Amino acid sequence: MRNHDGDPITFAEWAYLSKGRFQRRDFRVNVFAGPSAFSADGSLFAPLGKHEIFGPEKSRPSATMAEFAESALPEPRDDD
């Protein structure tokens, strides 16, 4: 469950907050692949709620789609 660079696979969750604002949270696939190990009886993590196990790897501040697009643009290059 890794990408071609060997890093864990991540996916984005986009949530609409209101008034044209969205929030992006990134999750790792390997966190979702082994939930049975966390909920097994007698497991160290059995008392934890699922909400604590499945937290995002990264949470970005809310923004409009235009703000997200602007932040994703590469820096201009000087071709002099």
C-alpha cells in the first residue's frame, strides 16, 4: 500500500463548510486497511473509539476553491 516512491498512499477528503468554503483533509490508506487489529478484544487500542484511530494525516485550513487553486500553482520561473 505504497506509491511508486515508497511513500504511503494518501487520499483527500473534501468537505463543504458553507458560503463557498471547503476544507481538505488527507488520510493514509494503510490506516484504514488494518482496523480489525485495533478493535480486537484484548488489543491495546480496543478502548479507543474509531474517531481517534482514523484521524487525518494533514488538515488544511478552510478556503475557497480559487484560494486552493492559487496555492497549488507553481512559482513563476525566471527564464533569463
